[in-house]
Amino acid sequence: MRVFFPFILLSLLFVIFITNNSLMSDKKNELNEDINYKYILIEQPEWHFQDSANNSYKIRSLEAKRTKKDEKIILSKPLIEISSLKGITHNGKALIAEIQPTKNIFSLQKQALIKSLSEGKSYELYSDQIIVNKNKNTISSNSYSTLETETIHLESKTFFLEKMKDGYTKITFSDSEILKIDSSGKKNPLGNSKKVYFFPKEELLILKDSAKLLQDDITIQADEIHYDLIQGKILSSKDSRLSKEI
């Protein structure tokens, strides 16, 4: 019985923290002596959340601590899993994360990555900060971001990922440059637009507002262009103008 007592005590303290968020200590912060942090919560913590759309969120990290001022929880090297009724849909990681318990928001910061594990071929989103809002079931970034798939590399000022009524994902990018990845891995210019919509399930790009796309040495400029990533061709365009590359 003595062998298991420390483990039982640690588990009890963890449960107390999760239920009451009241685990406090005046001990010197062993991770960071910055006075902005009051105490260490626990090593290797794990949190579970669920939203109204039956999505569940699991976050694990090496260590956690809470700020004095705004009660934010700071996580070290977090790993995140987002699941629906059909299974895990996304996972992610970063060097740091913040949880805001009262707002049901957490953000991945510094080398943040969100990776899709469903809806056709995989995609990866990179940014300095990725915000997960479980109230709205959205994932977004207001920082420079990139999208990587097997066929395209997209660079954007911001992105906003949301679930549509049919359950599919729609990702909106602003001020984007798109490169096409060929079979050798080389990236070649494909197009740009003030706004780009990416639908992973259909592998469809919609370029809107000052849209420009290159195809077969022809430059297509239009108000809106629909591009099929599987077939590698334009499906439709609106008010388009053509010019040949010289």
C-alpha cells in the first residue's frame, strides 16, 4: 500500500485542480522565475473539453502554469486532438499554448501546426498563432499562415476554418499566393487572390476578388475562379480575361 500512496496523492491533487481550479502554492516557480506567474499547476497535465456540436478536445502538455493577472493557463509543448463522432479529425502542436477557461478559447503559439486527419487527402496549416474557439467550432489565425497539401503550397495573411452545415470543412484565406507542387516536389506559381476558399473534401479552390491563375501558359484574371485540384484544371470563371505568357 505504501508503494502506491504517492501516486494516489498525485492523482487526487490533479482531480482537485481539474474540478475546482484551486490548487495554489507560494512555492518558487521552478519552470520560470518571472513574477508574472504565480505557481506551477502540475506536470504532464491533460484537459478534456466538449462543444455543442459534439466535438471533443483533448490537450496534453509537459507542464502548465497560471498567470496572476488574467487567470490564463500557459502550457509547454502542447499536443491537441480534436474529435467528432466519426473519430479524430485534427491534431496539432506548438511550443506554447494558452487556455482561457472563461471564454472556451485556447491558442497554439510559436511554430503552431494543425493537421487534418479526415476529409480526403491530408492538409497542414502552419502559423505563429492558431486560435481554437470551441464555442464557435472554428480554428483561425490572424498571423502569416501557410497551407500544405500534396499538390499545393498556399501562403496567406490569415485563415479561418469552419464547419459547414453539411459537416464539411471550409477554410478561408486572405491575400493569398498559391504554388502548385509537381511530382518532383518543385513548387511553381499557380495563382493569387485577395480571398481564397479551400474545400478539402472536394479538393476545390475558389479564388475570389482580383483572382489570377496560370494554366497552360495562359493567365486567367477574373472576379472568381473555381479550380479542381484533382483534375488540375479550371472548372469555371466569372468575368474572366485571358492573356498569354511570353
